[in-house]
Amino acid sequence: MNDPKTISKGILRAIAIIAGIAILLYFLYKIQAVIVYLTIAGIISLIGRPIVLFLRRRLKFKNTFAVIVTMLIMISILFGLFSMFIPLVREQSENLSLLDVNTLQDNLQDLYKQIVDYLHLKNIDIEQSFKESNLLSKFDFNAIPDLLNSVMGTIGSLTIGLFSVLFISFFFLKDSRLMENGLMIFVPDDKEYRFKNSLEKIKDLLSRYFVGLVFQILILFIIYTIVLLIVGVDNAIVIAFLCALLNLIPYIGPLVGAFLIVFLTMTSFLGMDFQTVILPKTFWVLIGFILGQLIDNFFSQPFIFSTSVKSHPLEIFLVIVMAGILFGVIGLIIAIPAYTAAKVILQEFLSENKIVKSLTKDL
């Protein structure tokens, strides 16, 4: 029979462990902004790592100078994006703030009627029920300017976060062992060598992956921009960038991007004839979007997966689906990097396992 004192000590120990875990989770919740900064800085350092290595090995730059040049290049690109997009977003916000919402509502209702007339839906009950529900009149169009103004306010408040990320990224690039040394605190001494090997391989693979993603977004951005400019859509650069950026979310992102690019194209020509203007322009934009997706699916993505994560497309698909079911949109975004890191660690520590051998044979 167990001693009551032993049982009580076990209960107290269990309570202490649970309390410790709860305190740790609460602490992590409170510093979630810092965790986000560290994560983004880690990704930036992985993207900038090939540039630093090129400057050090090919051009013989000193480490600190190579990091400074790399950060200046990345900041210049970031500044270029902001200088290009913020005035356009601000202009749209101001225009919508001064917009006659009644005119906007009338234009959308007119667009709906033209679509109904074009598709010969006048005698279908769904059209009558839609008119009776008067959905367009119930929609609060005054909320659009308020929403855009709040978005602009949020962009302004992100300045501190941006500075923090750049500051952390600089030191991650300057001292590539900084994060590694922090993680080593939690690794047993006899496992340190294997863990270091894993980290080096993970950094190489993820650097290729994130650099590949940058080029993937750039290719889509160029295709969408050309198509939208040819068609004559207002704010083509902003729309193209947003739709290309949505491609970072596997499977769901392109669907949202397709809806967004079609909707914004149609609303760019509000008040014009649906059959002769809106429909043809929307059709060509959609064709351009599909062309971009085909190039991405058959050229960009296979190249990224084959040179970075080195996994079969079916394997990647299953991992993304499972991560999406478990963790939602965040899971879709982090699925491939997390899976790649897990494969490297498993290969290093469980290389004799049959399943691990099968999954990591291409690494």
C-alpha cells in the first residue's frame, strides 16, 4: 500500500507541474508579439542568408559589412514596396471616404441587373427573391471608408514592429549561431553534434524554400500586373500584389485571389455596359489569372519543392491538408517549413528507422 505522504507529494508535484505549464503558456501568450517578431526575423534571415554567403565568399566582404549590405538591399526593396503601395492605398481610402455611398449602391444594383439581364434570369424565382430581400440596401456601405481608415491606422502602428523585426534580423544574420546557441541550452550534451548538423541542413533547405517563394510571388505579380494593365484596371499593381501574396496560402489562397481579382476588375468599371465592357475585361483578367496559376503549378512550385523541401507532390499535399485541418490557415502556411524541419531532425536522430529512411531518402 502506498504511503499517504508519498501520494500527497505526488499530487503536489503534479499540481506544481500543471501550474508551471499554465504559467509558461500564459507567459507565451503575453509575449506573443515578440514570438511573432522572432519568427518573421528568422524567415528574413533565412532569405538574406544566401546573399550574405555570396558577398562573403565571392566578393570577399567581411561578415558585418556583408550583413549591412544585405540588410540595405532588403530594406530598399521593402521601402520600394511601401512607397509604391501606401500612396495608392491612401488615395483609395480618401476617395472612398468622400464617396457618395448612394451612388455606389446604385451602381452595384445596376451591375446586378445587367448580369441578370445578360444571363436571362428575369423569370427565375431566385432573382425575385433576391430583389425582395433587398440585400444591397441592407448592406452598410458607410462601413467601407471606416474599414479602410482603420486599416491605414493599423499600418501606422506596425512601424514599431517593423523596426523590431529588422533589428532582430540584423543580429540573426550577423551572428548565425545566435539562435542556435539559444536552442542548445535545451539540448543534452550528447545530442549537441547531431542537433547542430540538423540545424545547418534545415537552414540551407529553408533558405532555398523561402527564396523560392519570393521568386514565385514575383513571377505571379509580374503576370497579374501585365494582364491588369493591358485590360486597364485601376490600381493594377496593388491588386496584382495582393493576389500574388495570397498564393502563399496553399489551395485556398488562389481561390480567394481569383474571387478578389474578378470582383475588383468588375467594380473598376462600375457604371459601364456589362455585356460590351465589364464581361470581356473580366474574362481576359480571369484568363490571365489562370495562366499565372498554370505557370505556378507546373513550373514554379515543382522547382521550389525539388530544390528545397525535396518531397513528393502527393506527400506535400497530404501534409498541407492535415495541417490545415488541425491548425487552419496558419497550418497551411507553416506546413511545408515545419515538415521539412521535422524530416531533417528525424533523419539525424532516427536514420535507421524504416519509415524515416523512406521519407528522407532524397535529403
